Amino acid sequence: MEHTGPVISSFGLDYLGLTNLKAAHWNLSVGALYEQALRRGEAKLSKDGALVAITGQHTGRSPNDKFTVKEETTAHDIWWGPNKPFTEDAFDRLHARVTAFLQDREVFVQDLYAGADAAYRLPVRIVTQHAWHNLFAQNMFIRPALKDRAAFEPAFTVLQAPDFRAVPERDGTRSDVFVVINFKRRLVLIGGTSYAGEIKKSIFSILNFLLPAQGVLPMHCSANIGAGGDTAIFFGLSGTGKTTLSADSSRTLIGDDEHGWSDRGVFNFEGGCYAKVIRLSAEAEPEIFETTRRFGTVLENVVMDPQSRALDLDDASLTENTRASYPIDFIPNASETGLGGQPLNIIMLTADAFGVLPPISKLSSEQAMYHFLSGYTARVAGTEKGVTEPQATFSTCFGAPFMPRHPTVYAKLLGEKIKADGANCWLVNTGWTGGSYGTGSRMKIGHTRALVNAALSGKLATVSHKPEPNFGLAVPEGCDGVPADVLLPRNAWADKSAFDATAHEVARRFEANFTQFADQVDEKVVRAGIRTAA
């Protein structure tokens, strides 16, 4: 087997069962991975230098094809409700078939870290069939110095072979796509899909399992720091504005998607960003826009003119879920350490497709736990396969597909940390106003930014708040730059009776969804939740 690369770890690939490979390329640089991806026809070069890859049929995650191996070391700690079990024997057979498929092929290896805080850092090895996925991994995780890779030994490995298709009747999968995590073997198998997000989300799922046992809350959130050193975290599912709102030129970006909250503060899991770029504009999001014009950025499913190689960020013909993967230092004001202090503000983002939640409301610690467990938002078109328009959903902890443990484990940690550090908590609706999806309009980004900035500056914490009757929320009476009729959503609806009926229906959905947690949380959290009138 041929081995190439600037640093080849002395801890080789034998443990993976990879034999008779044509070549293994280790820790290649950005330029070398560009050359490989272009030579192999995996991607194309835009006129401004970004690498453009098309993922084919799968342009988003395949949550129904994700499995966790059920084995004795972790079986009692996994929340088996949404986490689909996979047998050890089936995993071993599938692993053998993947390694057999990779014989006589080239693979690309990156030795990286997940976790900016050295106390909780996870060494990970990403082995991919294609060069562009290896560049994606290099962008998304933390890159050790080359000298530190000579004896690199991974704690977990991702083995990704997108061209391998599973046979459900033979392999025990649901379809030809699979993402299977084996905590006992410390190995993840990915196949049947070229969507790169499966790589990073598998590592996120692993950290979500490991860290709570160390007293660390893993979070699907972005985070930044103000000029005065105040840390803020932004919970939210894809499409709710985590990346956009945290990429603020007046604040230092810690990270845009995945973090841990320990007794030492907040730390980024990643070394890069994975931003949605559909209809991205230089005016509204200049920092992220500039990354699409840089050498080193990987663009997923972005439409490009075949002759001029100019990008069309407004073209959603391939998917609404167009993405840019880039190192975090492509954002001018990104943190060099990926570390922040204890958060002073916690913002929970939701894209309310029904248009009945206020654009911002202040939460008590019990309400924060309630809304964290609820995770209400709308699935945004293209984020998951088969979703073509926003759909109301509850995704507990704002990341249910990536939570191996029971949600109350994470909610309890959140409540403890809020009370210990005295953080202000806010619920922010970046969704619809003046009506439901199809009738109303999307909340103006300018209004959302003004409200978030006022919250982070401390202004909203001291103003008077009005009780909102449908959801028990405290709404600020005023905010500079935001019309008064926007703050209370009923005022923005022309048909008040339609608003009342819709708000009651959404409240009923909250109430019904929370019944699954009601007997597992403190009674104060239940009382702080949403309850419809009898």
C-alpha cells in the first residue's frame, strides 16, 4: 500500500481492517486536496477560488438512516426512543463489506481534534473515499500542528464511503444510506450519501454522549463574545439564524454550531463553520458572503455557471440547503482560541411557521428548561430530505437527532448552569409575523438584530415587560428600532380571531408535546410551561 502526505501517523490503519488499498493520503494540505479533488473529477473550481461539490440525490441529512449499535457498555445510557438500535453482528458485517469495497481504492486521512478546550478535547480520525470530503473535515475540525500528528492516536474514527450502497435486506439498514455509531468500537460508518454534514454531525453525537458524564453540557448552538468579555450562546436548529446572528462584526465569534459548557466556560467543538448560503447577500451577511469567494472554502450544491464559473447563490434548483464549509478564521472577528467565559445571555431561536410567537421574550430559568426540552421551530426546506417547505416540529434540546442520552439529562445540566451563573434567557422568533407561513412575512433580520443586540447589551433585561396571554411569556414593552406592533404578534395580524385560533392551536401542540417529559422534570418546570385554558 502506498502512503503519501506530509505526516503519516505511526498509528496506522490496520485497526480499521483496511487492506490492499491503492493508496492512503495522510493529512494533505488544502492545496493538495484541491488538486486531488479536481484531478479525480469530484468537484469544480469557482472563479473566485472556492471548491464546488455536488452531492447528488442526498442534499441534506438522512435522519431516518442513522443508527447506534446496542451493546453492553452503553445500552443503559442511550435514549432508545428516537435512537435506532443496530446489532453488533450487523455492524461487523457492514464494516467488513465497506472495507472490502475500499480495496484497490484510494482513501484520504485527516487526524484532527474535536473540542477547543484541551481538558475535553477528542482526537478524531476522518477517513474518506473522496478528497473533497477530507477537505471538509479539515475545515470543520481543529487542526493539530503537523508535528503533533506523527504519533496521533484517535479516540474515535469516522470511515466514510459514499459510493458504497447498503442492501437493506442484507445489511439491516433502512435504505442504501447508513450512518452507524459504535461506541464500543469507537467507530462510525457512513455510506450511501455524499452529504458532508453527516461527518460533523456524527462527531457531535459522540460528544453529546461522552461529555455529560464529565459535567459538561453539549449544545447545538452558536456562541460569541462582546467587547466587554460577555459570552452569549444561541440555541437553534438549522435555518433559525444561529450562524447569521452570531456572525456579528461587533462581537468575537467563538463558533457557529456546536459547543460545550463546562465549569471553565464555553468552548467550540469545531475549527470551522458550515453555513447555509442560499440567497446570501453581501449587504445582510458580509462576513459569511466573503467566505464564498475564498480559496479553501468548500461549497456544497451551490449552482455555478459552467463557463464563467460565477456562483449564483440565489439559485435553489439543486436544494434550499446550499452550504459553505470554511475555517473559522475566514471570519475576520473569529476567536483564536475557540473559548469563552460563562455565558451572560442564552438565546433560544425558533422559526415559528405559524407567526404567533413574539419576536423576543424573556424566560425564567424554568421556562428556559421547558423551551429547551420542547425545541419548537419549523423544519426549513432542504435541511432534511423530503422537506420542501417549513413544517412545525418539536426537536428536543434543539437537536434531537444528535442526542444519544435522554433529553432530561441535558435539560438538568442546563438548569443547573443557568442558576449557577445567573444567565439571562431569551426566546427569539426569527420566523413569521403578521400571519402564518404563506400569509404572513418572515421576520425582518433588522428587527431581530436590534432585539438581540438590546438583549446582549443588557437594555432589555431592565425594561418593563408585558405578559403574553397565550404562552405565558414576558414581552418587552419597547425596543429602539422595532415597531411596537411587531413586539406583540397579535397586533401584526389583520384577522385577530384567526390569530387567537392559531395561537391556541400552537399552545395546544406545546402542551401535548411536553407530556412526554412532565413526570421526569421538576414540578416548577411543568408549571412554567404552556398550558391552554380548559
